[in-house]
Amino acid sequence: MKRDKRHFFAVIFLILFTGDISPLETIRQSVFLEDTTFSLRYTFSANYWSLYVSEYFDPGNNLGLPDFSFNSDKIKAGRLLQEGIWKELFNPFGFMADSEVYYSKKGIESDVTKGPGGIYGFSLIIPGGVSVHSFLYPSFHTGAEMEILKGPGLCLAWYGSVSAPRYSNSDEWISPLPELSVSEPVHAGIGISFIGDIPFIKLVVFLSGNKYFRPDIFSRLYWNLQFGCIDMYGLTVYAGRDYILPAGTPVKDKLLLSSSIRYSGRKGFGISLKGDTHIGQESSYPSVCTARRSRIFCTAELESGWIGTTFSASVTDEVAVSGIREDNYSIKGSAVVTLPPLAVTFSAGEKGGLRGAEKRWCSVVGRIDRKVIQSSLGLTLTADINDPDFFTAIIKGGVKIDMPHGELSLTADFTPAALAGNNDPAITGLSIGFVSTSSVPYQIRRKNLAVSK
């Protein structure tokens, strides 16, 4: 690991201080100390490509983790993100009707999110309009897609993939369906999109199989309608009992029905209502514990002058295979009062089940924005209705200072001793860092430098 770090910083040194390596345009950098982890991140940008490199170092354990991501129009490598159909394929029942995953045209993108870890591999666009990607870590997966027909209001595409099983780290002495762990799932699919002035409809059908299980189907129908200030979304997902996920595990749900409607009115008023119903497989696998789960979400927003309010509520009805039923609810409201340069946010919420409220919480956060300094300070109180002795308080604060070539920030969470119950006071979520906000020119030609002898 020490050798890897020496190589990493050697590359950074050469790029920063050597004359003409490549036609870089800008360099952006950030340095952060978060709790006990130190991170150093650089982004190098050129005309048609960019390179992201980072180092996450834990001084306490003497461990370092180098990271990188290369991005161009036709080549992506390093840490990647699944988007669109590939993100959906790995979790087909995990999204509601208004999720952007269904109308996203992105396949594989570079991942430059803050924090270590992720999936690593490469993505290529080869001649013929075929997109190919391969994930090498933490599990192997290779996929390809191509648009075979594209015209006014119509798009037809095919997909294909093969995955290696992801071995579980659990200590279970009996693994459900062990034959799946030695068989590579193969997927083949086709997608049809109808795009009109008002409706947007997309149908996707996938077939999976391996040498142990007969092929089975996964299908999804998604539609979107827009009428002035009203947006409507609908979603139907179906999977057969023997459909296999790319991770090598059987699918748990059989049917998902989801819908969403949103009204965006004038004068800052908006309201949305969405819900979904999951129905589990009739012949449940050992890992399945829910026969049906229904959820309803309601959100309302209103902005008027210097006051903005938001209200949200959700209800969940879950029925287990054994017939046990459980209902839960959650309510949250907030108001933002803005009197420049001061802004104060008041929030409160409650959640519980049929027997009544379990937790209630409230918070007050104040923020002051100046041209050079932005500061915030907030207090969050949480109480357990069924346990009077349970009470927590967290103070959150932060400050950001604009500097000539960047931004210096400090944030922390603090639990006071007087409000921590039997616990000692503690500081958590500590972060100190610097992020460059201005583009730093890469090259300074040596011939333009004045040299004094």
C-alpha cells in the first residue's frame, strides 16, 4: 500500500510540475479531513476528456485507497455508475413510477462522488453504434446494447449481458439455492420506446437463464403523460418465478404496480401523490418474507414571498407470508423563513404504527449568507414516545469561507452532555476541507518565464 501511495503522488507531482505532458486546460483540487479519514482529490480536464484521481487515507489504520475515473465521449474507465436500463436490471422492483431511471438515456457514466468504494470497470462505444461495458470489481458483469431502429417517435434497441455470481459474505451455514452460486446468469432483452408530443411509452422485455433453471421473463411497461401543469406517470413490472437477477439470486417480487401524479401550479404551489404495490412470488423462496407491500406518499409545497412551506406524509401497509399485517406512517413538515442575509428552517415530524406514535422530532436551523462567509447552526431534538428516558439532541454547525481560488469549509455535529442522557458528549461528522472553485491553468510555458541569472 505504501508503494501504491508513492506511485500515486509521483504521478500527481509529474502532472503538476512537468512542462508539456498533455494539453490540459484546467485542474480542480480538493483536500478534506473527515472524521479520521483524509482525502485528496484532483480533476484534470482537457478538450475532449477528463481524469479524476483521489487518495483516501486512514492514518489510524495506516491504510490508503487510491481511486480514479477517466471520462470521454467514447471511453470511460475506473469507477463507474450504472444508469438507465442497467441500473434497473440489477434492481427491477426498486423504483417508483416517477423515478428518472426509466426515462434516462444514460447507460454507464463515470463516478466522481465523494467517498471511497464503488464498482470498477470500463465502457466503450465501438463502431456500429454498439455500447459495451464490463464491471471487474467487486463482481464481474459484461453488457452490450445497440439501437437497431430509430425513427420519428420510435426507438428499438437490444440488450445482452452475462454476470458472474457474487458470493455472499454471510455466515449462514445453509445458503438458499446454492446451485445459483456456481452458474453465470445470462440476460437478453429488447426495448421499444414510443415518443410523441404528449405520451411517452417504453416497453422492455428481458429473458434470463442458466444451466440449472429454465429461462424466465422480466418485463416492464412505463408511460408518462403531460397536460399543462399536470404530469402523470405509470409503471407495471412483472417477473417470472425463475427469473434470475444479474447478482445470481432469484427475484423476490412477482408484480409491481406504481403510479404518480403531480400538479405544478402558479405562485409556487405544487402537490404530488404517488404510490406503489409490491406482490411477492407465490412460491416464495427462503429469502422472501413479504407477500404484499403497499405505500402511499403525499407531498405539498408552497412558496410565497419570504416564506416557503413543505408538508409530506406516507403510509405503508405490509402483509407477511404468515399473514401478519403491519401498518406504519410518517409525517413531516417544514417552513423556511428567508430575510436576507438570514434564513431559518423549522422542521418537525412523527412516525409510528397502529399502536401510536413511536418517535417525534423537531429541528431549527439558521443560516447566514454573506459574500465571503456562509455559516449555519441548527438543533435537532428526537424523543421516543414509548420510552420517556430516550431523548437525543444534536447540534449541527458549519462555516464556509470564500477565498481567492477556492472555498474553505468546516462542519461538525455535536451532542451536548446535558442532553445526551447516559452518553458522554461527542463530536461526530467532523469535516475540514478546501475545494478549488476557480479553474487553475495547467501549463505555464517555460519560455514565457523571466529567468534571472
